[in-house]
Amino acid sequence: MYDGIVQELIDEFGRLPGIGPKSAQRITFHILQTPSFDVARLAELLTDVRARVRFCEICGNVSEQDRCAICRDPRRNPALICVVEDAKDVSAIERTREFRGLYHVLGGAISPIAGVGPDDLRIAQLMSRLADGTVQEVIIATNPNLEGEATASYLSRLLLTMQITVSRLASGLPVGGDLEYADEVTLGRAFEGRRTL
């Protein structure tokens, strides 16, 4: 659609997850039309992120050190581990300020269609962490979709033999939502997860 390097930049932005062709075009033209946009700083940050950021050797979260800040924090409860699919899920849970345990990042979810099986995830590392008996509860916080449910089911069966409480995040109606707009699956989950007042 555009000539040369402009189209190449649009195409490159379009390869990012969640960025469609229109968004890629908007980002490209924002960079081109905004004289104050610091392209050198953006390039430097992208290079630095690639060079300096790695995954925590314990939980798999992103970190600039061998161990992430959460795993290094002595105030965290080592008896609780929250299992999530991706590092961005850790950030989402941390924003709630409700969870004070540790995390384990699987690096994805079981998806036979995408060719991702249990051996492709960090499940063996989770089992190693649980072996010493420190952990009393594993909270499975995978996404409430087909892949997340398959992963949660697999993990719960795997952990059944251990003397550990296994729980799953509740799912159902969002706060501020209307019943008439809820789909059947969400409404069904809300009924399953109801609690006594």
C-alpha cells in the first residue's frame, strides 16, 4: 500500500500481538508526524530490553536479575503459589494487592491445536518447587478459556496425589455487569461459584 520503508515499518508493527493493520499504520504515522517523538530512545529501550531482561530462575517471571523482585521479597508467603500462564498475568494479579504469596509462570497453556502440550510448559519446574513440602496451597489462575481450563484440569489431576490444597480462581459475572448481557457460560460459572452471604 505504501512505498518501501514506510510499508516495512507498518508490516513490522503489524506482527506484534494485538496490533492489526490499522493500528500498525496509526503507530507508524504517529512516529512520522510527531517531531518530538524520540525514535532513538525507543530503539535504545528495545535493544536494552532484549539484552537485559530474562526470566526468573525460580518462577519464570520477567526480571533483570536471576531472581525477580517477588521471589526475592522475604515478606511473601512461600506456602502459597499462584500458577499463571504468562508473566503479564502476574502483573494483573499484583495490581489487586490481594495476593501475598509467590507465583509460577507456566509460559503458556495446553493447546493441542497449537501443538502445545504439558511438556512444553514449565510444569516440571512447578513440581520441583512443590517437592520440599513448603507449599500448602496452589492457586490455579489460568485463563477461563478452553486452553486455560485444559491446563487447570491437567494440573489439578497432577497435584491430586500431593498433600497440597489446590484451588482455582472463581469466575463469573464482572462487577458492574448486567445479567442480560452475560453469556450462558459466564452465567453458569457465576451460579457454580456462588457463595453464602
